[in-house]
Amino acid sequence: MDTQTHIQYVKGIGPRRSAQFQRLGVETVEDACFYLPRRYEDRRALKKIVALQPGQLVTIIGEVQMAGVTTTARQKKKMYEVTVSDSSGIVTAKWFHFNAKYMKDVFQKGRKVVLSGQLQTNQYAGWGKELIHPEHEILSGDQEDLIHCGRIVPIYPATEGLSQRMIRGTMKLLIDEFSSQFADVLPPAITDKYKLIPLAQAINNVHFPDKPYDNLDQLNQNASPPHKRLIFEELFLLQVGLALKKQGRHYEEKGVTFNPDGALLGKLQSILPFPLTGAQKRVIGEIKTDMSSPHPMQRLLQGDVGSGKTVIALAAALIARENGYQAAIMAPTEILAEQHQLKLHHLLEQLELRAALLTGEMPAKLKRAAAEQIESGQAQLIIGTHALIQTEVKFARLGLVIVDEQHKFGVAQRLTLQKKGGQGENIHPDLLVMTATPIPRSLALTVYGDLSLSVLDEMPPGRQPVRTHLRYDKDREKIYQFLRGEVGKGGQVYIVYPLVEESEKLELKAATKMYEHFQKDVFPELNLGLVHGRMSANDKEQVMQAFRRNEISILIATTVIEVGIDVPNTSIMLIEHAERFGLSQLHQLRGRIGRGERPSHCILLAQFPMSVDARQRLQVMVNCSDGFTIAEEDLRLRGPGDFWGTRQSGLPDLRVSQILRDAPLLEIARKEAFSLVASDPHLENHKPLLSAIEHKWKEKLDLLRAG
């Protein structure tokens, strides 16, 4: 048996217990050893009940005196009540949601129990100490109790059917038997430099802390030496994998050596209606350096909404064009692809660059015509959606791939488009990944850790600040009057509505019903328009053109307008049911206004009931307009797994580290990892580390081409 053994085959566990652990994501011995406690309790010298004060988080050990179902005096609500004494005093524990049979079996008179929770005074009697819904454990009085009390005790994330006592007992069994099998793979120079303890020692002490690693505050902050060792190793292995991936491309993939100093870039700057910002000039310089290299560019460009990423994309496309190659821009929605084409149309004409649009919703005849232009090379810039990666779409000479709003795509889709490059030349096209959703640095170093990073941190002149207001249903009439007033002054308005239904028919019905309500009951005197995700590209474009010409005063929309829409005359956005949206989405939506000369307002109209998280999100939007601050807060609230669906990213799962909390260690791990791979690109002198990387990443990424 080794660390990859399924825990059901370990003596003392079996199929039933292992099935329960499986619900926690624990299948193998290794999974169990890296399933860390969520907190720790100090049960070495517990205070007596008599010394405990209300308001404290407490842990007590005592004996059950009485237990049974009772009814509250005022509300006549049933509850399960247990009286526990430790000879110095009495505490009453109460549960308002309970299984009476289970509670009766557990809390038998005379049984020794552990209770943990916030102590309070009985609110009706005004005296007496009680715990509401405390965590509880039963002590058996045998030798096994030595891991459950008289020490610092781990408290794990649990599931139904698995008590803390069961989890703790299983963990002790597995760690005692298997922890010594975990070999140290970190280079000794690094463990010495950062004073990292051996891996087996870290695993033992992170579960069952002992001297000198028994500082309770450090343990509960995941900052103890055992935690530091496990977190550093996980982040180091991740970053070595990313460094190998980047190095592998650098050594193995042949790119196009572009000459970036042609006449078209100068011509672009002369015909732009505005001067480039300092940030745009800096990023274009970084891209020129990358594109002149014999290895494929792999660059992430991030910039807040309206910071001028489209011009950067065009500049890169012009370099490709002037060197005889095609460039492709892949956007996540039809409306964004169409917006790119519309925004670039007049510039492309002056630059004599022929563009083709290819989307899934186009009529078959237009699709065929676009595909022919792409394959023949007549189209030098191709703008499209997922339709670009269809098998039948062939490029004449694709040298540059630009992926807009990368987080909306899976990794496989990006790679499929890249593989269409360099037909017959055995070359890999350059890659520019763009996102308007600001990425916290800690996340960028993980999800996009193998890409070079450019940031547009300067807004073009003329952008108006957007004031954000949180309002509720009672304010609805005042809001409608405010919108009418803005339209009366010649302004335009977005009303955004969330559609939660996945069904196409239901979405269409909900969108149409919403539009009819506003047109008939709220603004009968105004011209309203509707756009939603189920409309054909042609119908959507007709509505958007009418809105741009100000023939439509109020555009009612679903989140199809989240990215790419640019109508400078629109100065107000009303977001209905704002509590249903994520922070990144709210920030993207708000970025659609403030693009002209009018003072701009974003009104978040929220409904009750709403969760604590929703309330926090809305308050962040009101208080903050900086995209990077919002992204950090979004990451903190949602966690890295859900942030833009980063589970699509192809990265190994992080089991012990949290990239926001552990950002300082991440920076150190990245520096050491990239330095190591630079000095030993194939890890020939670090074979155990190479094996650990292969095991960690498994088949997630084909990264070890360098080896």
C-alpha cells in the first residue's frame, strides 16, 4: 500500500466509511493527508463552565444531565435541549432543527460530551448560560480520547454521517501509517533558504499539532510552519509546471519572426481620432518585441472597460498583415464580434485591410462566402465567434490569434484556433489574450501564469466617472422619473434584466414580457428597444443601429450587452435585480456608460430577500470604481474556483493554498520556480521534482514538451 491506495482498502476504514469520505473529495490516502482542518481548538486546559463569560467562543467538556424535546415558552417552537455539567456549573445546549431519534441516541444521561459554540445568556430568563446549535462530540472514555481532548484538536470540514470524531480517528490512522511515505521533492537549497520543515513532519503537525508547532493563532490563520511548508510546495509545483510550459514553448515551438517596423503602424496613429495613451504605447512596444522573436508570442493584455484594448489588437494585426500573415480575433458573443467589426470598419478601409466576419448565426450563404475569403487569403483580418474553430474553417496563413474575453472560453477552444495557424509551415501563431475584466495579480500568476502580462492602466481622455446608486423597490417611481428626465434632455438609457432560466423558450418569453411591460405600462410615450441572446444577429444589429441613431431612447437588454457595446450618448444604466449579478458582471455592465460627455449614473435596483454576500457585492460597487479592487473583492467573496469558472483553466486543483490569502508565498514560489527552470529547463538535475510535477498535473496540460 502507498499514498495512492484507495482508503477503503486500508484496515479499519472499509467501503462504507470511504463512501462517506468520497463526498468530501477524499478517495486516496494522499487526498486524506492533504484534507486540512478548517480550524483548531485548544483542549489542553479548558476553562470550567463557571469561569466562562457570554459572548465568548467556548469549548466545554462535561457530562449530560438531562436531554429531550421541549417547547419555547413564547413562540411554542419545538427544540432539543441538553443540560451539561462539569461540576462547576451548567450549560444548556439547544437545537431548533434536529432529528429527535439521533439526538436521543447521542445525548444519553451520564455520557461525556464536548460542546463548542458562542456562549450566550438565556434571552428570556435573563440568566443562565446556553449554546445555540453548538458543534458536539461524544467522548468514549477510552484511550482513543487522547486525540480528541487534552491537546490542540483539528476540526475538519464535515459531511452528513461523518462526525468530527470519525474524521479525526480516520485521519490519525492514515497519517500514522503513511505520512513517512511522502518524499521531499523541493530542492534543499530552497528548503534551507526559507526554513521549510520536512514534508512528513508538516503533514503530521498540520493535522495533530505538537510542540514546537502548537501556536493556536498561527494554526488558525494557516500560518504555522507546517502550513507554510505545504502551501509553499503546492504553489511551487504549480509554478514549476507553468514555467516548464512556457519554457517548452520557447524551446520547442517555432513561431513567425515578424518585422514589426512597417509603415502601417505609423499610418494607424495618424488616422486615429485621438492620441494613444502612454500605456497603449508601452503595450504596443511589448507586443512588437514579442512578435519579432522566433518563438510564438504568448501575452495576456488586461485593461479595464474602455481602456483601449481594441486599438492594441488592431496594431498587432497590422504587424501580421504587413508580414504577409492573417490575424484572427475570436470573441465570445456575436454582438461583441459585430461590435469589433463596426468599431474597426472605418480604420480598416483607410488602412486597406480587408476583414471578414464569421459567426454561427450568419446565413449559410454569407458563411460560405466568408470561409472562402479566409481560405483564399483575401481576408487579412478575421473577426468571429466559436465559429472560427469549426473543422471546415481553414486559414490561408494564420500568424496571429487574438482571444477577446478569454475567461469566456475553455482552454481547448483557444488551442484549437491556434492549431489552425501556419498551414504547411510548421509554425505556431502568436497569441494575444485580452480581457476587460481586471484580474487580481495573484490569480493572473496562476490561471495565466505561463503568459507574459501587459496591463493598460491608463484611461483615454474623455471618459466620464460613473456614479453608482443602490436603490430598492420603494424607489421605483422616482427612478422612472429620473430616466424620463434624462431622455427629455436627449440622453439614452439601458435597462438590464437578469434572466436566470436556461431554456431558450423561457428566456425569450421573459425578455419579451419585460419589454412589453416597460413599453405599455411604464414608458408608453417613449420609443423602447429590446436585445437578448436569442435574437438573430441581423435583428440584434438593426436594434443596435436604431439605438446608436437615438431612434430608441431606452434599450432593454439582457447581459448580452455586458461586453463590447459602445453608444457614447447613453448615460444611465438601471440594473434590475442587481443582487443576482456577480461583481465582475456588474462592473462590466457599468462600463457600458460614461463613454460620452454626459454625467453618468448606474442604478442598482435590488430586491429582498438577499444574501449577505449579495449585499456586500452591491456595497462594493457603490463605493468603488477601480476594476482591480473590485476583482480582488470578487475573488475574496467567491473563491478562485468560481471566479470566471477558472476550473476550466486546465490547472491542477489547489488543495491547501488559497491564492488571495497566500499571495506573498505565491510570489516567492513563482520567483524560485522560474529561476530553477531557467537554470535546468528539463529538470535533469531534479528528477524527484519532475516526477512530482507529472503526478500533480497528470494529463491536464501537455506541458513537458521541453523534456
